[in-house]
Amino acid sequence: MTAPDCLSYASEIERRRAPKDWPEALKGVPEECQDACREYLRGIAARIRVVRGLRHAPSDSRSVD
């Protein structure tokens, strides 16, 4: 399978499953696509952590220099 085909599995997992369920969902992905899916989902998980961190950051009116 080509990378775009493999990433369709990853995007389907991202849309339909909670992040905590991603490892289990990866078991249903064809073996040749698991590495690409895992890499994609790790990137999404990192972005989720950044957004959560921003949500919990102190909010003040000082500019960031």
C-alpha cells in the first residue's frame, strides 16, 4: 500500500476513536501501514498535548517578547 492509503487508516482512527483507544485500533490496521499510522497519530497526540497546555496556561494581558 502507498503512504496515502495507509494514512486513510490513521485519519479514520483519529476521527472515530478517542486517543486512549488508538493503540487498540491500530491492531486492526494492515501490518504494512502500522508504522505510518503510528507516526501520524503520535503527531496528532503531540498537538493535542500542546492545545491542552495552552488551555491551562495562565491568561494575562502581558505580551510575549
